[in-house]
Amino acid sequence: MTQFDFDDPPASPLAWMEAWFAEGDALDVPNPNAMYLATVDADGTPSVRTVLRRGFDKRGVVFYTNYESRKSLAMIASGRASVLFHWDQTDRQIRIEGRISQVEPEVSDAYFAARHPESQLGAWASQQSKSLSNRSQFEQEVEAMRVKFSGAPVPRPPFWGGYRVSLDAVEIWQGHPHRLHDRVRWTASDEDGFAATRLYP
Ligand SMILES: Cc1cc2nc3c(=O)[nH]c(=O)nc-3n(C[C@H](O)[C@H](O)[C@H](O)COP(=O)(O)O)c2cc1C
């Protein structure tokens, strides 16, 4: 596994994150790209849920969802989110805090076009986070979408797409025996720069 030095952290966390994402993705676990997305609702209520990492670069980490879901309304209200990755097998954690933005429509279009056709219909049918009386209603709505698009390519719903969480703060944590863990935090200082600080675990 790639070694990085917590006593002499690199100026940017990017290469370290890329290495840990790649090494995490190689683990024999069902969803190694799972991440926990924390938001704060307009009334200050925090909430957290799992989403899947579908992109990463210096601009931030990308996931896809319904733009009218509870998480989306919270992110629209606060403009911010926090993301957590945890890989138990390697005793690693990455935390991100940042500002949220929708990914470019053409990027969402390309991702949506590559999804399984059933998932495409599901995205159209699911009014994510809204109340649903029973499963059969949802299944009927999926069937209605199947008829509506009748085998033609399914376009991306206008209410569905990607979000990017920027890297305003990044924290990398490596577990060690007896809780003598390693921890370093970067805060973004300007467009491309970060300041790194080692923290007590
Ligand atoms: C392993 C796993 C992966 C998930 N990935 C996503 C995802 O990428 N996008 C998404 O909208 N929901 C995903 N979900 C469902 C969310 O956790 C959540 O239930 C849903 O997005 C509604 O959240 P909200 O009501 O807070 O908006 C996933 C759930 C699990 C358990």
C-alpha cells in the first residue's frame, strides 16, 4: 500500500486521497466507494445517509441523486455538506467538508446514459424522500415510465443529476493499535493551495 508521511504531509491531499480511493476500490467489499453524506436542513437538523462516490478530482467528490430529495433541499439551503469515507479493512478514514454545486449537465447526462435501463426508469419514477403509500404504487409508476419511453433511450430526468462537494477541508486518519492513530487535516487556502496541520488523534 502507498505510504505517506503524517509528519511531513504533502502540500495537497489529492494524491493521498487518490491512492486511498484506489486502494479502497480494490478491497473485496460490496460498495468500497460508499460514502456518508452529512447535511444540515434549513431548520438546523443534521442528517446523514450513504451515497456512492462516482467521481473525484481537485474540484471535489461527485455523487448522483435526486435534486428534489431531502439531502438536496438541505444542500440548497446551506450550500454545504460533509462527506466521510471509512474502510474498516485498512483502518482508514477520510473526511471532507465543502461547498456543494451541481455537476455540469453534460456530465450528468453521460453518467445517466451509462446506467442500467431499469435504474433509469427508477430515477424517473422515484420522488425520492417523498411519502409513498405502498410498493405497488412505485412499481406501477416504473411501469408507466416504461410505457412512456417505450424502448427509446431514456433521457436524464431534469430533477436528477450529480453534485460535487468541494475540498474546503480534508482530514486523513490512519488507525494504529492502542488508539495511537495518525491524523492530518488540510484546509484550502486559495484556488489551488492547502495548509496541512497534524492533529492529535
Ligand atoms: C450502499 C448504498 C448506496 C447508496 N447510494 C446512493 C446514491 O448514490 N445516491 C442516492 O441518491 N442514494 C443512495 N443511497 C440511498 C441513500 O442512502 C438515501 O436513502 C436516499 O438518497 C434518500 O436520502 P435523503 O432522503 O436524505 O435525500 C444509497 C444507499 C446505500 C445503502
